[in-house]
Amino acid sequence: MSPVLHLDEVDSTNTYLKTRHSTLPHATVVYADRQTAGRGRYNRRWVSQEGGLYFSVLLKPLQNSHLSNLTQLMALSICYLLEKRKLCPTLKWPNDVHVQGRKISGILSEAVFAGNELQAVIVGVGINICQKELDYVGQPATSLLACGVRADPREVLEEVLHFFWQGYPDLCEKGFSAIREPYTQRFAALGKEVSVTNGTQTMVGRAEGLSPQGTLLLRTAQGIQEICIGDVQL
Ligand code: BTN
């Protein structure tokens, strides 16, 4: 059984594991009731008041070929948790989870290298459970409570981890193909016109599907483009 550490408050659970990755074992999980400096993708802030679930998982994979797929497996695990509670989540590629078009969960994965050598991957997850006020995260947000579901953050953590560890060995072996079907079934943008922003660049096109590696296939005026990273807007 991997260690699960609980903290009342921390700056960021991702930062906590990042600074201690060399002394903590593979599969260590840390969760906190509050974060004072929670971080989101693209250097955004992740406001982390009491009532939400904030956790990070420390992974020491043997090879680095499926790193981005670990995040997708986590997003899918969150979908399974929500479906168990009778909600209908969708995935906003690559790793946001939405319910009724509103963001309920986000994931920030970070890799730690020493030179070219991968030391660790930290998969950090925020799930809105029952915060009193939901911070505006650049898009409409929701929580389990706002969707009519009462849940205990610790139980949610255990269930998400259960699904994640169940899928982890297969994902490490096969990569995205291990989860391509269930992920695609929940991929909200499939067949729709979307814009994808990647830092400074925005591309517009039709989301044709996901490649065997989990990258987004976008049909643009210039033909099919393969997108490895970005934020999709419907
Ligand atoms: C995003 O949607 O931009 C990703 C948000 C990730 C937030 C989680 S909360 C736990 C972990 N610690 C952090 O500082 N960030 C992640």
C-alpha cells in the first residue's frame, strides 16, 4: 500500500512532492485541506479553499514514453468516480473534467529531470467538492455539491486512486491505447469545431479524434494537424 500523507495546509501539494521526490517512494500521495499557492496549468493560480480536494501523486515510471497519458488516465479515473455518483462527466482534452459544460476538476502534471534522466512525475489534481464559493477559473465552474452530490473529500480521493492504480500498469505498458476507447467516449469536442490555444498560437478546426498516442487530431484548412499540447475551446 502506498503512503497517503494528509496536511491541513500546504503551499501546493505538487511543490511538496517536487521538493521531496528523491526521498519519498513511488506512489506516495499527499493531499491537503487547503493550499496557499495552488498552481494550475500555464502558471495560473488554482484557488484552493477548504471543501475542495487537492492531491498529488508521485510516480517514478521506468520510462518516459507515456508521460502525458498518465494525466489522461487520471482524468478518466475522475470520470469513473463521477459516474459512480450518477453524474455524466465529459473530458475537455487533454485533462479537464466537466459536468454540464462546467469545469469540476483540473490536473497539473509536472516532470522532474536530472539532465536528460527522468526522476519523477507528479500528477496534481484539484476536484471541486463542496467549496462555498467557486473561484472563476477562466471558464464556468461547478462542484459535486452544486451537482447535487454530497461527498467526503477523503472518500473521493480513495475512489479516484482506486481507478487510477487499477489502470496504471496497463497504461505504462501500452500507453494511450490502453484507455483510448473510454477516453474518446467522453471526449466532448469530438466532431465539433474548436479553437486550440497553445501559449501564444491559436488554431481553429474540427476535432477529428485522438491519435493512438492521445494527441488531438485537428482538421484545419491546411489539413490534419496533430496537437500535443493546448487548451481546447468549443
Ligand atoms: C488546471 O486546471 O489548470 C490544473 C489545476 C491543478 C490543481 C491541482 S490542486 C493539487 C495540485 N497542487 C497544485 O498546486 N496544483 C494541483
